[in-house]
Amino acid sequence: MRILIIAPKVSKPYGGPSTVAYNTLKGFIKINKELEREDIEITFLSINDKIKSKKLTDNIKIVGTKRLPPVTFTGELQALLTARKLEKPDIVHSHNLYETLPWILKKVPTIFTLHGIVWKEKMFKKSLYAKLWYYLYEKRLRAYHKKFTKFVAISPYVLEELNSKGFDTSKAVVIENPVSEEFFKVEKREEPVILYPATLIPLKNQLGFLKAISILEKELKDYRIIFAGGPKDKNYEIKLRSLAKETNLNVEFAGKVPYEKMLELYSRASIIALTSFQETTPMAVAEAMATGTPVIASRVGGIPYMIEDGETGFLVDPNNPKEIAEKLVTLLSDKHLRSKMGREGKKVAEERWKDEVIARKLLEMYFSAIEQDKNTKR
């Protein structure tokens, strides 16, 4: 069986889909002997990756390809041109919507993973181009989803949202995002650090978090707050840096942090914070729990399916600065609670998100999808 998995920047992951694909790759490498026994070959088509072609095992490889803007209007055309150069697979699993069309047309069983709830995220976009992108993306999703053999929902929350919008979810399978073994192996060297791992955009609500903790000058005088994420909204970044200067807090803007360095930051962090207005299944929460670091995160989207409030972290209202500050003080003042929440979070992560666990679930789904496709064609 030949499997084609499509995702952005698999060899140098940054951000949700690319990190998910990278961790999936790691999981498949771990179960490589099982793949060999079943005569399974897996190719990762890596979008906008400088890698040309690299064989990782006898039956797993990465092939890089380039996409030129504006992908919003030419994504499918570029995908069609790439597909012509590839050997026809038995099944395709794409983390990119544009890349599904060539394989739907070729009548190859096609699986799609949705990583964001576009109709929710659109509300936080100001530019007309961004709003147009989200509008067209939802239109494409409605058109293509009927043709998918399977649909991967990374959280039960995704099913709720799809159902609320009238999508048929009968083909959907809930398979959560994998976390690389590297995070489970992180040795905690806790320092007075609060880590906020997220791109600097209004949706992620770093500004609200800073406003909430600015009242905790005394409690945080020995702590450093690290914002780890590249800026995507210049005006928002200016506002954030301006507020950071006004506070007497020790705030560091680490910028776009490489995958490897994130392991070090998780090791040092006492607490991970993510008070976003909207999240589907944030990798930051899963990675934090895998490293045994307690999390304070918003009670929105798929996060309540990840964190048990008061046991593996704290859930807060992103619009309630007082609640955010109170939960932060609770954790800052109780090292025993931080350790306990970290341990409990790690147990959950080991049971649900280890890369080889997710790889096996995906493999089972691929076999099921091919069988389903055969039955449909009879």
C-alpha cells in the first residue's frame, strides 16, 4: 500500500499542521517494522520545504515542493501540477485543503484533517484579504468534504462545530494530534519563567494576558514572562510591546522559536499560559502537558477536551482578567500544586498523544478508508 501524506514544512516544523505532520512522521518511523510487514510505503509531500527528496527508512521518505502566492486563488492549480509528477498512491491524507482536489479528481481515496475552525477565526481578522481567504476556504470545504473518504476531526469540538454548520459528519473520525517523544523526555529544570507559546496576533490574546498580570507586580517581581512566537500583525505587536514597557514586569519577546529550542523553554517554564479567544486543539497545551508543565488556558474551543480543570491545569475566561490573575497566583504560590498538575497532565498526554499511538490509529483508518472505497465502487 502506498500512502501519500501532505502537509507544510514537515522537515522544519513550525505551527500546528507542520508540527502535527512532523510528529506523525516520527510515529511512523517508530512502527516501521509493522509497516514493512504490511508492505506499506509512506511519502510525505512537504509544502514550501527546501528539502528535495530524503529517504528516512526503506519505506518512508519526504519530498519537498514549492507553492507560490496567491495560493488562495492558485492553490489547486499548483497542486494539480505537482500531482502529475507523483506516482499514484493508494490513499492520500492531506493537512492542506487545496491539495485534496487532484486526488479527488483521480478518484484516489482521500482523507482531510481540519486544523482550524475558519468561521470562528474569521471574526478576529481585520483585513479584507484575510476575510476573503476565510470565506473562500469555507466555500471550498463545503464543496470538497462530500468527496472525502474520511474526515479527521482532531477534537470532539470539531464535530460539534461541523454539525452546527450543517456538515455531514458521518465520515468523520476523531484522532487527536500527536506529540513527539522529545517532549515526553524533557527534564524539568524549573525556573521563574511563565511561557506563552503563540504567534503574536489578536486571536491569541497576549495583550489580554499582559493586562491581567500587570496587577500582579509584587507576585511576579522575580518572574520572566516569555512570549515565544513570531509576529504576524505589526500593529498588534507594537501595542503589546508598548504595554510591556509600561508594566514593571520582566517581559521577553523571543520571536519565532525553532522547534528544538522550544524543548528548552518548556524545560525551564514553571507555567504555560495560553489565554486565546479561539483554539481548536492547540499543540502548546499538549506539548506542555507532555513535558509535565501546568497550564493556564482559555475555556474555549477544544481546550476543555484537553485539560481537566483543577486537575491537569486551570481553565479561564479569556475576557476575565481577574480570573486569569487569580489562577496564576494560585499556581505561583504553590510549588506542590504545580508539580501535581504537571504529573497528572503528563499521564494524560502519555495515554492520548504519543506519536506511535496516533500513528497506529491513522494506519487503522487508512485500511478502513481503502476498504470503504472498494465497497463503494462495487
